[in-house]
Amino acid sequence: MGTILSRRMSLGLLGGLVGVAGLPGLALASAATRKRFVLVILRGGMDGLSAAPPYGDPDYVTARAGLAIPGPGEAGGALKLDGTFGLAPELAYAHALYGAKELLLVHAAATPYRDRSHFDGQNLLENGTAKPYGASDGWVNRALAGLPPAATAGAKDLGVALASRMPLALTGSAPVTNWSPTVAPPPTDDTLARIGALYDEADPMLADAFRKAEAANAMAGGNRPDGDPYQSLARAAARFLLAEEGPRVAVLELGGWDTHARQLGAYSALGRNLATLDLGLKLLKEGLGPVWNETIVVALSEFGRTVAMNGSGGSDHGTGGIVLLAGGALAGGRVLADWPGLKPKDLYESRDLRTTTDARAVIKGILADHMGIAEAHLARTVFPDSADAKPVAGLVRPA
Amino acid sequence: MAIGEKALTEAAIAANRFGLGSRPGDLAEIAGDPRGWLKAQLAPETSLPAPLKSLPSTLDDLRAFTLWLKSLRDEIEDAGMSPADIRPQTPGEMIEQSKGGKGFSVEGSFVKYFIPRLQTALKARFDTAVTTPRPFFERLVHFWSNHFVVSSAKPATIAMPPSFERDVARAHATGRFHDMLLASTKHPAMLVYLDNIQSVGPSSPFAKSPPPEREYDFQDVAPRPKGLNENLAREILELHTLGVHGGYTQADVTSFAKVITGWGLARPTLGLLGRLAMPGDLKGADLFGFDPAKHEPGPQTIMGKTYPDTGVEQGLAVLADIARHPSTATFVATKLARHFAADDPPPALVARLAKRFLDTEGDLAAVMASLIDSPEPWDEPLRKFKRPEEFIVSTFRAGPGPLLTGPMLMVILNEMGQLPYYQPGPDGWSDTADQWMGADAVWKRVDWSVAAARGLATAEKDPSRLASDVLGPTLGEATAKAIARAESPAQGLALLLASPEFQRR
């Protein structure tokens, strides 16, 4: 569920007030080759078995009756990754990245959360402890404190959330900012200049926030929506990460994965969402240009969904799902899965894909080998209570 | 007769810091006796403000969720399915089931059903704040409904915050703290929000010989309870009374949770939930019920004192003690001092308010009178940064803004990060500037200032005059100059609304 109001709704509701005009993106100098990290929070419980169907598992078609995607080569069939796993046909760009060894799929993975509430599950995913509300700040923010000095030189804010409200994942004491397009009619430049000058003269705190917002708008290429909501945010994320004084880490959110009904079909919510996620990867890669080679994107959800179809052509809240990794810095082109199987006896509580990989182990591997964060900091501060989730090695392409 | 600068400054503090923003002409009126103007507002409300009169009753809000579930069941049966097909697996999943065939989503239905309700309530709260002649009292209502929090962010209580606010914060804002604590703790909205209706004493008759399992019943507002749930007990101690460092332990929380097992909805209420006929305008307290079968038998010890098992009286005795505990006095005094004096509350003020709280056994009118008579809230204007809701409200009090519907209000406040009735957690909205001065939030306030100024400008106002009218001597030279030099009235008004003086209180 995430937030009660989607940006799409906001745009619709403000209707008359809004004059949405695209601003030309600013040409930004390509930044030095520092490492970048992008977290995409997939809110609502993504169906990993649809996003990455294990078409080669002999039990797949039976277990997923009604939801199974045809095998590679068939009409509407999965896009082949290896002999067991494929990607949903909507993830065509991701599939191309896989071919270029810039995508890595981790299957049967999840956070340590084992119940089925969106709210608790997302809270745990973001707070980085082993329980909901276990911390009041987020693991991404805590990770920023462990970045090596060389990685942070020149950056004003170390992280940016492309969201109107700071997500818990990036909340904390390390300097971060957030940005989202404005839906109200834009003030004139002259009015903004006068307000900025007034703040500079009369109120240092407001001046600081205002100048930060201005800098953020400059990095994002204005503060008007640029395409569909998520497209707009993905483009902006790339601009932020490119900027010389810009953040090293970006957090994106994509909601709408709670697919209890009609999952299959060209116009299903799941199909649209997968296509949006796919396009987002494309926009990130294109937007980042050469910096894509220094970037790793991690996308995951608060939990997976039930293996069996429910009574309405959808699936209900489950456990194991996928973690999708992308980026030019990745040692990609492979699938990482200790596959638990889909026979009734293999399932978690007789209904869900069993989790065999702790998502924290994957993220720790990226943060250690790609971002250069010390393992002690990861174990103690970023993901406390994660001693059993040893960092996965070898995820990053050797330099 | 000219009014002195000190008198006008105090009038501006009374109207803007204690109140919800001055209307043109307010300062001159208040300047004679700002403290008297505030104290007059400590009298309880004689009738509900007009915008709130047509809002649904607590019973209706409570039934809303159940009635929605019922309508859902009808649709499911229409589709030839059985409610068992969508039996929830866990509480969190309750609203997440679905009905097939027509692309019907339970979540979509839920949002469609409840968002208009919330928008209506939001607009009523907003209109009350903009039009009230008792803005200090109204601020206190907002303060207490951010202390005793029930949030729409929890699906099962999505419809309840407005009537909870009316029954708890509005009814007792200047009454006795103990009464407000009781009104909150016995309110069905709180009992649902913090899960006490799901709490069962581990040795209670209910737990030892549970009634036979029924097929899932849509008249229940929650799945069958199985054991102790500490949520409400913990938050009462941590957030409502003693404060997190108030001197209690985890064992105290568990004991207190056992004490309030059985606190829930009256049996007749449960029966009424699914019926369509409305049995009158029942308030929260009328819907409370104690179920001895779920109550944990035996004495319980909390913070060193043992309370014998006297049924519902056991919990009442604990609440009476913690309501007048010194930690509670300090906790409440600290929050009030933070709200009315400074983000970093002056210790002398906290001590004075806490003492008054203890001396009067939590008489909030007496505590507020002591606050009004204290020097700290008056000694430096503009120390507090307005939160988004009060900022928007104050722009409308300064003059007619653009036509704002409930849905638009919802979007604007959501973008600024403070959608009323939608606090992210039971600890409520933060009361310090650092939480509200994020870059994105400030930018949206600037955007809003410019948009609102366009509406104001049609009234052919002189921005400089309006600025001194609502800000008095707290208007600084830089802002006055910037407004005077504006290229148009609309730009001058935008500069006024975006100015540091107007963003603060």
C-alpha cells in the first residue's frame, strides 16, 4: 500500500491548478568515477515467481496452475536466463542486460520478515533490523556513515530519495535529501529569486533548505514531472547520481505490486508494473551513461506471494521472492538460487516459496565489495542481528 | 489611540504562536490584554463548531469498516464465491484479499470507500481551524489529538480518527488529564488501533476453554484473539503518560497489558456493528465494554505497587495512578513547553508546568494558565517553525485563499508531509523544526505561498499593509522591504506568505 495517495492521483486531483510543463534537462558534466548505489523499494509484495518464473522446475506448471508463464520460445513465453529460470516477457530490457552480464537474479530470497503485513514488512525491509520497528532510522542511511572518505569527497548530501516524503530506509543522521516534482503551478524565476534572497538575508535555516532544494532541482533538471511518475523519478535519480557534488546513493520507490487479482494478461497491474520497472532500468542506464559502469541497482520487495493462484486469478501475501541486481559494475549474467523446489512439502507453511537466501547477505556483499564499506560496520550498524547472513562474495565485476 | 510596540508584539505571539494565525484586525483587538484573550479560551466548548456538526458519529465510524466488509461479502456472493475463499490469513492481510472475474481489487474498493470520508473530515477540521474565534482552544485540540493518536494509516481504524479526536481531545482539551486518558483508553478507536481488542489473558477463561472456532465472521472487526497483546499497554506508558524514560520496565508493560485484558467493545456494540439501522449518536465511551472472560485473573504489580484483581476496576486504578505520576507531569509539561516555547524546551518552564500539573492533579486549564503567565513563551517571537497544516491554515486566516476542496487539501498536505489524521505512527507528528525543514518540504511551501497569493491578490489587498496587520512588530525589515519592492500585489503576497516571519510562529 505504501502511501494513501499515489502521485498519479495527486496529478489528477489538482487538475485545474496544475500547469504541467516539461523543463529541458540540464546538461551535466559527467562526474568522476565514484561508486553509485541505487535501491528500488518495490512496495506491495512483488510476485517473484511471475517476475522470474522457474519454468524448468518440473513442478512449476502444476504448482502455479493458472499463473504459469509458458516456457522460452512459446507465445508469450518467459525470456530464458538458464535452463531453470526465465524473466517475465515484460522484462525485455532487463533480459538484454542479463545478456550483457549487467543483470543478476537472486531467487528464493527475502528479508528476515516471516509474517504477512505490508506495513510491518516494509518497515523491517527499511529499518534493517530483524524486526518491524526495530530501529527508527534506515539501513541505507546507516550505510552512508561507513562510506570511505574518498567516496564521499565533494558530495554535499550522500543520499537522495526520489520521494516527497523521506522513506525510512534513508532516514537518519547522515546528510541526505529528497526530491519530487511539484504538481502546483510553478512560481516565476523572479519570485523565486526574491524569496531566496529574503531567506539569505533573514533566516539561515530556511535559506539552507531553500538552497538545497534549488540545488536538487538543478540536479534533477527542474522540478516539473518529466513523463510518467516513475519515469520522472528514475530520470531524476540518474541526474542526481551524475552531478559532481551530487549524492552517491539514490532510493526509488515503486508501488502497486499487491496483485491479488488478475495477474496475467497484457493490461494486468502486474504486467504494467513489470514494464515500468523494466523501463526504469533503461532510463537509469541511459541517464547515467558511463557512470552506469560504476553503478549497482538493487530492487526488492517486502515479501513474495503465494505459490498457488488464489480464487481471483491473483496471488496472496507470501514469503520468498526475488532480489534483482543490475548495473555495469555487476558480475552479472547469472542466477543465484539455492532452489527449494515447488512441491507441496517444499513450501514454507505449505503455501509460500521457501526462503533460502537472506536478502541482507546479498546487499551486504554489494555494500562491501562495491561501495567499500567495512564488514564490521555492515554487521554491527547497517544490519544488526545479521550474523547468519554472511556477505555474498563475487557479485561485483573485478576491476 | 496608538498601541505600543510591546503590546502589539505580545498580541502577535498570542495570535500566531498560541493561536492559529492572525486575521486582519486581530492584533489591534488582542493587544489590550493578550493573556486575558487566551485565558478566555480555556473555557470548555459549549457546542461543536459548525463544520463538525454533520460528521458521522463514533459508532458510524466504527461500523464503517465492518459495513464495508459486509458490502464486500455481498459482492463476493454475487460472483458465486464463498467468503471462505477470501478468509484472511493474518491480520495484516485483512484488506488485501480479492474477488475475481471483474478485475475487482479489495484494496481499490477500500480506498474508494474511505478516501471520500477522510476528505470530508479533513475539510471540516480545516474549516474549523480557519474560521474559529477560539484559535488557541483549537490549537490545543490539535495538540492533544497528536498526543493521543489514532491514525488512518491503519486500515481497521481508517475512518475513526475524526470522531476519536472529538470524543477525546476536543472534549477534554482544557479539562482534566485523567479524564482525557480514560476517554482515550476506553475509546473503541484506540482499542482497535493499538490492538487491545485482540489481547486475551493467557490464564483467562477465554484462553483456557475457547469458544468453538467459527467460520470467519465479517461482524468481527479482528481475527480471533489468541493471547496477550502488549501494544496498548506499552504505548500508554511510553507515549501517553510516563514517557519512554519514565521509570517503568518491560515487566511493568507485561503486567499492565494483563491488567487491561478484557478492555474492548461492549457486546451490544459488536451486535450493532453489522446492522444497517443506526441506534442514535453513540460516543466512544458508550461503546466500551469489559469482558471478564478475557481478563487475566490475579493481582498484578506495576512499578512496585500491587493491584488486586478487581476486574475492570484494576485497570482504572492503574490509570488513576499513572495519570498523576511525576513522570507523567514532566512528560506532558515537556511536550507543552516544546509546543509553545521552543523546540528545546526551557527547563524552568517544564519544571513550573509539571509542578502545576501535580499540584492540581492534572487540571489542564490550570496548567495552561500557568503557561500563559510564564515569561518563556513571550520572550522571543518566531522561535517555532509552523508545521504544514498550521502554515496552510494561517494563510487562510490571513485572507481568503484559493478555493480548496477536500481532495486538493489532501494532496497539498500530503506533499508537504503532514496529512492530518494520517500520522505514520502512534507517536504522532514531530514538533521540532528539523523534521519539517527538509529541502523538498520547504520548496513545496514556497510553491504553495505563490499559489495561495494568486487567490489572495484578487481581493486587491495591499501586501505591505496585510503584512503589518498579521505580523505586527514581528515583521522584520528585510521582509517589509522585499514586500514593498515587489513587482505586483501577487508577488508581494507570495513574499509575505513565504517569509520567515510567516513561516514561523
